Amino acid sequence: MNGLKLKELVTQLIERGLDAGVTKPAPPPQSGPYPIPIAREADGTVTPFLSNAQLRAMLDEEDVAQYQKLKAQEAGQ
């Protein structure tokens, strides 16, 4: 510090920053859909990819089967 007062130091730093100009920020990394992971079994076989609609249909089928099983149990009692 060359014996500058704080005010003079701050002024110099601000002037340096203004002289340097404004730089454009770096563009954000390209965000897109992530690649679908490939699930592999221990033996190396690949698990097939299912869409959200297919997964939802499978879950709905399981729910209906469970509901029908409960209804059958109630009717048998």
C-alpha cells in the first residue's frame, strides 16, 4: 500500500474495473434432456426402456388387480 487513503484505493480499483469494460457472461451450459440410462442385469442383459405412459399403465394394472383381489376376498367372507 503506497500510503494511499482508503478512499483513493477504492477509487482506483473502481476506475480499473470501469476501464476494463463489461464482459459478457459465459453462456450457460447447454441443457437438454439427459440421456436415458441403460439398465443392465448382472448377467449383462439389457432391461427394456419404458415410456412414462407404459409405466403408468403397468402401475394401473397392478392397482386394478389388487383392488379386484380385495373385492373377491370381501365377497368370500
